[in-house]
Amino acid sequence: MNSKQTVSTPEVDADAKALKSQAFAEHPLFTRFSANPILSHEHWPYPINSVMNAGVVLLPDGDTLLLCRVEDRSGLSHLCAARSSNGVDHWRIDPKPTLVANAREYPEEIWGIEDPRITYIPELEQYAVAYTSFARGGPGVSLALTRDFKSFERFGVVMPPEDKDAALLPRRIGGRWALIHRPMTALGAHMWISYSPDLRHWGSHKIILEARRGGWWDANKIGLCSPPIETDKGWLMIYHGVRQTASGSIYRLGVALFDLENPEICLQRGSSWIFGPEANYERCGDVKDVVFPCGQTIGADGDTINMYYGAADSCIALATGSIRGLLSWLDSNPSLMENSNSERA
């Protein structure tokens, strides 16, 4: 044997994957906007405690709309819309809350509503807003439809407590609507998909991505971030993982890819996190060490991701990335088989 020949072993292969992952880490997949944060409580036209975790959509007139979670000074949350022609500054904020809890008709909202995800549904020519309703039983998933973000048709709770982190896919799968969500069950805090013929009655519940176990960055608790992005290769999903440490939780982001016509199938899952709290406004706030996106817009080039995220549960920030970049990174940073979502918690 040639003395210079490289011998491939599982240990050598693992080291090579680790070095490759470190090389990619030197080139961030998301770049923070230099003037972050873009929205905070100082911008609001009425007294609030904090603003965070906004659902996002690009409107037909070119405006970017953020449907923000706003925590008032009672500690409860409501939703308020902010619009901008460039998605960066000069935000026009509704002078009063856009969507508030209605505990009289929807008692599941008695402690407020939170964390909306917005999906435009071409078939309905409406926007679907999946949000968390909060009451004594815990958080549940509620759904509403709107055309103009002024009036809303509420469906009430569609996934009972304890459940959250939900978004609707923009088109039917096999003739049924599909909702991704994160129930807390005896199996743990994993991501599920459910199906419905009418947006009101849901079934065929299945786990699609599991939290890993042990010391991983996404061990024990994960959840959907922004609504999945439809690409030629599959549904591109940014999700959050929660790392428990001696000083508290750290919320970071990872990425996975799911089959277009059978989104129960995870095609690829990254081995490491791709975006985490680093800036002061992400590390210090009402809840430290949190980056939490609930929405994005896609640029005119069809590739640029404008990701809007809550930072430290205190403000909203912006970072930009690339669909092609995330897909390429997934190809180069696959999850090792023994740590994939095939492992049952």
C-alpha cells in the first residue's frame, strides 16, 4: 500500500464532516441587518411592554406587513400590524390593536393571543393566520382567515392544548389541507403534521421531525419557525431548537427539507444550528438568548430570504439569507444517521 494513501474509517469520516461543518460556519447563512432592531416598543403608537415574533407577508401593493405579537403592560399579548414600503423602516403601525383576544366568544383566548404565522392561500384568495391562543388549559392553535388584515373570520381552536408553533401549507396535499404544529405529548416536544378537508376538522396526525436527545443543540424540544418555503427540491423549513443550560434556555435555528407531495417525509436535516443569539439585542431582553422568526418574505430574485425574527422577546430584527444557500448547506451538512429523526424519543 502506498504510505501516503488515506485510509477511510468511521472516525476519519466523522472528523471530515466536523471540519466541513466548521468551514461552512465561517460563512454565515444569514446576515443581520446593520440597523437592527427594526421595531421595538419605542416605535409603538400606544403604551406596550414589548413587540416580537411577527407573522410576515408581502402584500400585492408591494408593502411588507408584519403582524406582530405585542405584549401590553398587563402581561397579555395581542396582534398588531405594521406596514413598510421597503420592509426595513418607516413602518406604519396600526393606531390600535389589529386582532385582540375575544374571551367572550373564544374562552381559549382569555390570556391573550401570540406568535402568528401567515400563509397566503391562492385557492381561497385569503391569508390564513395560525396563532397561539392562551388560557388556563395552556397554549392551543387557533386559525383565522383575512383578506385585508382589518376583518378576520375566526375558526377558534383547531389544535387543543398543549400545542403551538403552527402554520398552514399554501395548497392542499392529496386533496386535504395540511397544518404543521408542535404538540406536547408523552413522546416529547416534536413537530407534527395534520390534515383537514375543511380547515375545521383535523386528523391523520403524524410526527414529521423529532427533537434529538442528549447534548444536541435541538435536543428535547423543537418547533416550526416561519412557514415552510416551497422549492423545486421540497419544502424548506426553518425550525427552532431549545438547548437547556445551567443558566437557562438558548433558542437557535436549524433547517430541514421535506418531500413536496408527501411532507411527512423528511429528506434532509442539518447536523448543526445555522443562526443563534449573538448580538446584544438577541442576548439581553425580557427573555435572554432568543432568536425566534415567525415569517419571511422572498425577494424579487426568487432566492433572497428576508427573515424577520423576535429577539430576546423584546424587539423585532431582520436577517437575510438565500434559498440556494440553505439547500447547498443541507447537502454539505447532513445529519448523521444515528442522530436523525428516525430515532424515537
